[in-house]
Amino acid sequence: MRYSVMGGSYGDPAGASARIQFRRALTLALMTLVMPGSAQLVHGNRTIGRIAVRVWLGVLGLVAMLVIVSLTSRSLLFELGTNALLLTVGRWLLIGGAVAWAALLVDAWRLGRPRELRRGHLAFSVGLNGVLCFAVAGALLFAAHAVSVVDNFAGAVFASTTATDPHEGRYNVLLLGTDSGEDREGMRPDSINVASIDADTGRAVLIGLPRNLENVPFPKGSVMDEEFPNGFDCEGCYLNAVNTWAEDHADLFGEKDPGIDATMAAVEEITGLKLNYYAMINMEGFEHLIDAVGGVTVNVRERTAIDGIGSPISGYIEPGKRTLNGYEALWYARSRVLNDDWSRMGRQKCVLNAMVQQLSPQKVVMNMQKIADSSQAMIDTDIPRQDLNVFMDLALKTRNEPVSSVSLVPPEIHTGDPDYDKVRRMIDDAIAVAEGRPEATAVMVSSSLGMADPNPEVKDPRKANHAENLDETC
């Protein structure tokens, strides 16, 4: 009488032996996948096995430690993740780990005695080990590449070495949007904003400054104040021309970046805020960044023209909730052919807010190389590498908080003859509201933050210039 055992029989000892050998080969491969070196401890070179297992246990311990750090101090995790030395060491360890793990898998396949396997079993064993080798090595090599991208990006963009502390509990960053082109003389920012971010909560206020603001004041005793004691009052001298004037008269300053320094000083005097850093965003790079993350979804409030500046209108962005590609998002943020600068300022804030809300860590990881390439072409900043962890942590906090805005636009502010005392009160009150402080006056809250809106159903992008919550207004 014959009895089957897993598809074979007591009367087929050769078949039973082949199946046992096959299971042994598969087990060794899976052991190496779960715990590298364990196959060698059982059937191979035990010295190599012990070393590999100890290294693997050390890696698991390091991962556990990083998980604990991420749960207790996200800022410390970001600090470790942006440290140049740790990134360099980590990249080479990942490359070494990829090679070593793949070698252990190949050795585990050898220990499975492939020459003794039947043809079908051998083919399956070779295929499985090949897939495991490519998967393990590929994952580690991709991680090494990602580490290299982060290291190169941080070193290229955040090259400054001067860090500053928050002022009165807030980081204030000047955001300049510029267009580059051969037809442009000097650099005149198309958009000027200040992002004031609570250092603890990440609650942000976007302050919009019109580019055509006149009679811009400068700090007492500065070069610009000596040249323009009554404010920037020459012909065509608006806020966005400060950079060009300073660069054209660089011999008066003796500084590396007189245009940026003069612009920052002017914005500090206008707003009453002490700026920590600046970030100058090239619009062409901004277009590539939007494309790198698969577009940005915005609620288009008004029909917006594409082109029309020095050329005929080539198309329109129609109202409605739309996912815009980089080209469309750029024109939505910059177009003023069918509307005015105040509408454009509101649309710019909505696009910025959408990017903050939609640029998730998952999108960053999946599109890391494209984002790094576009960002290097897009950003010029003096934010230092040692503060990257702070702003990465703040960015995640800001995503969970409402972003409010206040803009220095009519009817509150007449750009041809601004009341700068009122400007500073508006900004102080907007920040007070964002921080939940009680001293913000009801009048200023209503006027500068748009709480009393007589036509709440009207789709006007200018409402984004004065909003307690941009996500709701946009």
C-alpha cells in the first residue's frame, strides 16, 4: 500500500528528497531576506553569519532609535537627516549594505545546493533569488541615491553659514518672486511677500506688499536713508526698484548683495518686522517645481488670461476647481491682463497656500530628484543648512494650521501715498489674531482680515489679500 507525502509517496524516496532539498533552498533564501547572515549561521561560514546578524541587529536598533526620535523630537530627526557628514557616511553604508546583502543572498542560494535540485525547482530557486537580490539591492541603492540628492541639494541651495534666532517668537522670511529674461534690465521682483511664522506652532501669516509701493522708508543711518532721507521718492522708484537701484550703486554699499540687503532693510522699515532670511523664487523654476509634483489643485476664482504681456492672449484658465500644471499655475499667479495687481496678489497667495497644503512628504520622496533639480534653479536664499531642520519641522506644522493673510492694498492702503503707521498696525493686528492674542482691535480685525464681507458669495481672488484662513477663502 502506498501513502502520499506532500504530493509524493513513501514509494518515491528520490522525489521526497528533491522536495526536501527544494524547501531547504527556499528557506535559506527567505532566512537571508528576514535576517541577513542567518543562513550562514545554520549551514555556511558561521563567522560571516555572526558578523552579518550583529550588523543587522544593530541596524534594527538604529531604526528603533530613529522611530523613537521621530515620535519625541521631529526637529532632531530632521537635523540628523540634513547633517552633511551623516548623509555622506549613510550613503556609503547603504551602498555597502546593498552589495553585502546581495552577496549573502547569492551565498544562501549556493548553500541550497542548486546542482542537486530538479530542473523546475532550480529555475524557481534562481528566479526567486534573482528577484530578492534586485529588490534588496535596488531598494538600498535607491535610498543611497535619495541621500545623495538631499545632500547635494542642501549644500547647493542652503549654502549660507549664518543662522538667526526667531524674533519675538516668529521667523520672518522675505519671499521675492522674480522673472528672469534678456529683455529685463536689473532684477525687479514681480511679487513681494513676508511669511511670518510662529516658531512654536507653525501658524503663518502672509503679508503682501505691492511692488508699486511709493515713498518707501529706510532705516536711519543706512546708505539708502542718506540717499533718500524723505523715502524712495525718485521718478519710477517703487518698492520693487530698490534692488535695482542698490545694485546699480553697489560702490556705495561695500556689501556682497547690496540689492537684497537694501530690499530687506526697506521691508523691515515698512512692516516693523525684523527679517530672519530671504528666499528669492525664480518663476521659471516655480513652473518646473509644480510639474515635478504633478500639478497643484486650486479653486480658480476668475477667468485668467495666459500670455497677453507683450504678446497676444493664447488661452484662458477658466473658473472652477482645477488641477493646474506648472505653466498654467505660473500664469494664474502672474497674469494681470484681464484684472489688476490686487487680484494677482490674491491669486499668488492662493497658489502658495495650495502648495503648502498639497506638498506632502510622499510626493517629495517619490519626486525627489525632479524637485531638487527644479528647486536649485528656482531658489536663491540665505537660509543656512543648519536651520533646515527648523523650517522642515515648521513646514509640517504649518500644513495643519490655517494660513492667514494681510495685504497693503487699497482701500486700506493707498500705494501712492502709504500711511506706514497704519501699515504696521495692520500687520501687528494680523499677527495678534493669528496668535490668538486679545489685543487685536475689532476695527482692524474686521478691515484687515475681511471678517465683515458684504458679498461672501462673490468669487473675487482679492479676498485672499485679507483672510484669517486662506484655505477657506481660496
